[in-house]
Amino acid sequence: MKAIIFCFSGTGNTKKIAKLWADEFEREGVETTLFDVTGDMQELPDPNDFDKVGFAYPIHAFNAPHIMLDLAKKLVKAKDKKEYFILKSSGEPLKLNNISSYKFSHILRRKGYALSSEYHYVMPYNMIFRHTADFATKMWSAASRLAPIEAREYLGGKIHKLAYIPFGNVIAFIMRIEHPAMRVNGRIFKIDENKCVKCGKCVKACPMQNIKLENGKFTFGGDCLMCARCSFNCPTDAFNIALLNGWRVNGKYDLNYAGEPEKNAHKRYCRRSYAKYFENAQKKIESYREKDEK
Ligand SMILES: Cc1cc2nc3c(=O)[nH]c(=O)nc-3n(C[C@H](O)[C@H](O)[C@H](O)COP(=O)(O)O)c2cc1C
Ligand code: SF4
Ligand code: SF4
């Protein structure tokens, strides 16, 4: 059996989840390709050549990033109502995030694909504010234990749907203003010349090749999808992401933090939804542990 997961990940969270799924598929004897989605879509694999097909992406403004919509438009048509699954990651567990696949799956449906299952993992924010290291570790602990269970569950034929949100299509449509807005915003990024060490990391990392550094000068094109990869990974925090700069998060998270809990300025933020998410995750992990022990 062969599987493919088309994965777009700005700062690595979604890729970590997709990799856990791919590793679990392999353990179950499914040869799995983890395909990195970039702006260059010249040679896309044909999903019809695979038995299992998945798509993984981070949620951006309650939607799939526009690179995923472009991918859906560019894929070849499905033969025989090809089924696929979706894996998504986001910083908060709000149910409203469920609407993030509506447009994506609508495009695929028109090409003959059928959404079979969807999974949502909460991972640390790469935008808005920085989660504390202990909270980020808690998120990763839940996601990294859930993902292999859910990958097996999926291979076993279980259908997993996320709750339907009434008027979700309308809300997602309004929120997709983010796509053109980020293209414009990406043109006005700035670099703090006092901090930048001209390492070129941001240039190389951009999935849209939107950043140019020539003769020591930066220029930015109109293809930004606000994935935050450039600013998040800048070693000197020299990146200014224009209108969203107040929400910038810089630097990788320690996902295996074992120290004292850090002071958390956002501890009330979405408190109930996080509590519910962790509670459900724990229940599922324990129920599978019991099944495995039997
Ligand atoms: C432009 C942008 C918009 C985002 N919008 C949302 C959102 O609507 N809901 C949410 O929970 N997280 C949102 N996030 C946070 C990311 O979805 C989250 O950190 C995700 O795990 C990042 O995955 P990645 O590392 O694979 O890019 C947003 C992040 C960015 C950069
Ligand atoms: S990653 Fe940061 S330090 Fe390196 S070239 Fe880009 S802005 Fe400058
Ligand atoms: S410019 Fe930065 S935020 Fe925009 S697509 Fe490139 S890496 Fe992502």
C-alpha cells in the first residue's frame, strides 16, 4: 500500500504532525511520501497513484493558507471519487477553526475528491503571542501521543469528522481577506539593518521565493502567504512583518521543557477551550492505552 501526505508548514508545527503520521503509516507497512508543498508547483505527484492521500496545513485566519488552495486547484482530477484526509494545526483549539477546510475541500470536491476524515492538532502559536515553554510542551505532548493513534485509527477505516459550523462558509469567506491582505503586507516588510547579519536564511527559507537579497539590499515581492517562516527563524530577530509586527513571534519553541512553569500573561486566553482539548486528548490516549494493554 502507498500513501502521500501533501504538507505545507510555515514554521514546522504541521510538518511535525505530518511526520508522525507518515512514520506511523510506515510502521504499519504503508510506504509513505511526505511531499513538501512550495510555491513552485511544476511537478506535482498524482494522488491517483496512491492508496491513501492526505493534506496537512496550518490554519491561517480560520482558513487554509492560499498555497493549499492553489495546490487544490492544480492537482489532477480524481479517478473514482478518491478519498483523502486532512491534518491541520493551529494555535488555539476553538471550534471555529473547523471552517478552515471548507474552501479547500470545496475545490477538491469539484475535482472528484471526497473528504473522509479530518484531524486538528493544537500547537504553539507562531503568530499573535508566544506561548510559554511549559504550555508549548503540553501541546506537543498531547499532539505527539495522539497523532500515531489517529494515524492507526485512520488506516483501520475509522471515519473522523469535525463538528459542522453553521454559516462557516460565510465566515471563512470573510476571513479570506487575509490572503490578498498578506500579499500586500508582505511587500512592506522591513529589515532592521542594525540587527541583520545578512545570513540569507530568510531568503532561502521562503516557500514563495518572495525575498531577494541583492548587493546587500532586501526586496520583497507580492506573493507572501504570511507563513512567518522568515521572521520566526531569523537568528537576530531583525525581521519586521509590517502590519502584523505587534503579533510577531520569533524563535523556536522548546517542546521538551522540564523547568518550572513560566509566567503566563495569557493564561486566561481561550482557557476553557484549551482545557477541553487537553481533557479530550487525554481521554482518547488513555482509552487506546487500555485497548493496547488488553
Ligand atoms: C498568518 C497566520 C494566521 C493564523 N491564524 C490562526 C487562526 O486563525 N487560528 C489559530 O488557532 N491559529 C492561527 N495561527 C497560528 C498557526 O496556525 C499555528 O501556530 C500553527 O501551528 C503553525 O503551523 P506551522 O508551523 O506548520 O506553520 C495563525 C498563524 C499565522 C502565521
Ligand atoms: S534571517 Fe535575519 S539575519 Fe539572516 S538575512 Fe534574514 S533578516 Fe538578516
Ligand atoms: S516572505 Fe516570509 S512570511 Fe512571506 S511567504 Fe516568505 S517566508 Fe513566508
